[in-house]
Amino acid sequence: MFICTGNTLAQAEDKEPVAVIELGAAANRSLTEGQSSFGPTIAVEATPIENWLELEAGVTPLFRPHSTEWSIDFLFKKPWTLSDKMEFMLGVGPEWIHTNAYGIKMDSVAAEAAPDFMFWPSRKHRLGWYLEPSYEYKFGPGYEHSLGVTGGLLIGIPLT
């Protein structure tokens, strides 16, 4: 009886987190305008369909001289588990962007594509780090193209 209980408890500890919080820094380079911006980023990721679909919602304010840009994105990601400690995901989705440049405010919609590399030092997936390059295409005035990268800390929220 104690052997069965020990196995059950060990299996419960190895479960994936119910959600993952991403805290990090972001850098973005406009391919159209040639300007760079930087700022913090935060996102929450959940898995509604194991091994098939991850959903990520994030907010990123980006700053450069005389300009501030707030973006909110929602990505649909296909995950691949490369090992117990490394995951890869490919995501696409819509993005809403609010820009204030030289006092002129503008809202636009964009599409984003982002590969995501997640590294977990332990099998429990409580703390880790990530690196997520991205490509963004704005449908607003100027049809801006940009490349970005975010990276930082992963915090797994366990199922209680």
C-alpha cells in the first residue's frame, strides 16, 4: 500500500504547471523605419490541449526617444517537447498596437509570428527561462515590418 501511495505522489509532483508566467525584457527593430525600441514584457501562457495548443496573452510597452508603443498580443502556439528540460513552440496571432510618437497617437492591428524556446533547469517546471524572437507586420499606416526578441524568466504556476 505504501509503495502505491509513493508512486501516486511522485506522479502528481511531475505534472505540468496549469499556467506559465513570462517576465522579461523586449527589444524591437523596425525594418521599415530603422529605429529600435526597448522595454519590459509580461505574458501568461496556458495549455488547453496538451501537446497541441498553447495560448499566450502578453503586454509589452516599448520606448524610444519621443515615442512609446504599447502592444497586446494573443498567440496560438504549437508545442514540441524536445526533452524534460527544453521545449520549442511556434506561435502566430493577432496584436493590437497603440503608438504615441511626437504627440500623435495611433492604433493599429498587426500579425505576429514567434518561435519560442523554453529552458527548465529541473523537471518540475517551476522556474526557467525563455528566448522568443518574433516578426511583426502592422496593417496600419506605413505597413511597418519589425523584428523583435524577448527573453526572461519563466514561472510555472502549479495545479493545486
